[in-house]
Amino acid sequence: MKQMFYLKFKKMKRSFVFVPAIFLVLFLLNSFVLKEKEAKKKPIKESKSSAIVNIIFKSADGGQTWQNISEGLPKELQREGVWRDGLFANDRGLYLRAGNGVYHTEPNSTTPFWTKEIFPGEQRNIAPGKNGILAYDFRGEFLQKINGTNNWSPMYTNFQEQAVRIDRTMDWMYKNYKEREVRSVFETTGGTVFISSNNCLFRSTNSGKTWKQVHVGDGGMKLAESNGVLLSTSKDGILRSTDDGQNWDSVISEGGAGIAVESIDGGFAAIVYNAITQTNSLHISLDNGKTWKTIGEELQPSWNSLLLKKIGLLQFSSDILSIKQMGKYLICGRSDGIFRSSDMGKTWKRLSLPTIENYGFNLSVSGSVIYVIPNKGC
């Protein structure tokens, strides 16, 4: 009898030791989450001077040093962030659509300097075109500024008429506007234009005079081109075309949507959502998209951050959000920082950045210059 009592007491003793351990773990997890939430609640400190801070940073030495080039941009951007499709970089520098203007900075300028051009419309999105800048909105109202001119002219004015006739889907956009929603626009070096709509990809080979449906997409298609080969994101992964976008084949599928595609030397880089691991995976191809290699395993979120996210204690984990090539480097943007690889993704080094409150980083590259834009959730 005494022995049975002793065994029960010993078992209860172990239980009392185990229970506080559980509470200790939960307490630490809860404290971690509270700190994360408190950090996100802290207001962004505005500069007391006339200079604007923490909107856009620039590096011309591979990300070793950074220059704040925010001065001269609208003050609202400090609080609101940059619109997702409201900027791009090319060999002419960085273009940004904000307020009532289009802002431009040269890639080789040594001091922060923006030129502003008053914009005649309300289109918030901009994209590079073969002959100039394209501006557009979700209703498919396009403007274009030809390189070397100062005027913005209407473009693709018959797109909606043809798109509605081709795609008769009765969705919210059609019921309210009798139009097809425009998500993105892309022009190849050969002049073929693609418009990603709510559930179709439209293609024109005659500067937008006539349009044809070439692939049933999902509205979120983003395109990239390298050596005459096209890649596109889709709800099922990454698609590839070798005939100027007339036909498409799946090249990467992990059960989730394609997040991003970018051209790099010899091929492409792509980010895909893996439905099993619930993380974004990174892939590169050095033969124009024929074969692919998974890279960036060390950039994957840690198991504890994935666990916290899964049980609802953490809103954001360190997901891979963007990938660019800058000279000999691959630059990867994650929700908690910027990473650089000099060996095509075998190893990665975290770059030092100014302390910025944000939910990730958008990257734009022009030659050997990289621009980093903190994402405020816009």
C-alpha cells in the first residue's frame, strides 16, 4: 500500500514539474508575440527637418553601403508606402508614380535628386514599354509617354471593347462597369503586348489594334523575358512560352501560386508558393527555363517561426518575397531583410540596412544599382 502511494506521489510530482514547463513555454511564446505586436504598433517617427526619411534606399556597391534618396518625394509616402505597381527601374533610372506626378532619378546620380513631371491622369500603375512609359488603372485606361517627348497619349483605346467580346465572364467587374479588370501589362522587346485581366491573358502583335486570348489565367499573371523566352506566374506555379506567348507549358508546380519571375544571366529566377511546407521557394534556371534548380534553402523560415505562424501567434514569418540580379550578385528580399549571393544562390549573406519598420522589401535594379523600398503593406 505504501509502495502504491509512493508511486502515485512520484507520478504526480513529475506531472507538477511538467505542467509548469508547459506554462513556461506558452508564457515565452506569448511574450514574443506581444513584443512583435508592440513593435508593429510603434508609430513611424517623422523627421523634424524638411528631409524625408525611410522611403527609398540606393546602393551602387553591391549592397555594402546604402544612400537614402528619399528627399524630394511626397511626404505621404513616408506613412503610406509606395504603391505596389507604382514604380520600376530600367537603364534610365528609377520611375515612381505618386500624388499628381511621375518622379524620376538617374541611376548614376551621386546626390539625391528627383525630377517631377505633372501627370495628366489618375492612373496609379506604371510599367516600362518598348518605346516609353505606360500608365494604367484597373479599368484598362492606358496612357503612354514616348521616350524623348513630354506628352502622354491614350493607348489601347479599343482594348475593353474587344476584351468584353472575347471574355464573357459575368463577374463583379462586368456587372458594375461592363469591363474586364486589368491587373498588369507587359511588352516584349519585339513589341508584343500582353494584358493580364481578371481571368484571361490577352495578346496583341500590332500595337494594341487587335487582341486575342492566348491563355486562361487567373488575373495575377506577371511576365518576364530572356532571349526570346517568356515566363509567367500563374495560380498553379510558373508557365513558359517559346513562341512569343501563343502557347504555354508548366515548368514549376509545387501546389501553390507563382509569386514572381525575373530574368537573370542565361535564364530566369522564380519564386513559388509551396502548398505543403506553406513557404515560398526559390528557383533558378540557366538554360532559359528548360531545367530548374532549387536554391536558397538557408533562406527558408525557421521551424519555430513557421510553428508560431501556423498556430496564429505570429502574423508574418520570414518569407522570400523578391529576387533580382545585380551584376554578379543575386539579391533576395525577405520579409525581415535583404540577402546577397555571389555564387548563384549556393550561399547567402545578410546585408546591413537602416532600421526600418515594414512588412518586407521591394527591390528594383538598374544595371549595377539596386533600390530598396520598404513595404508598408500597400
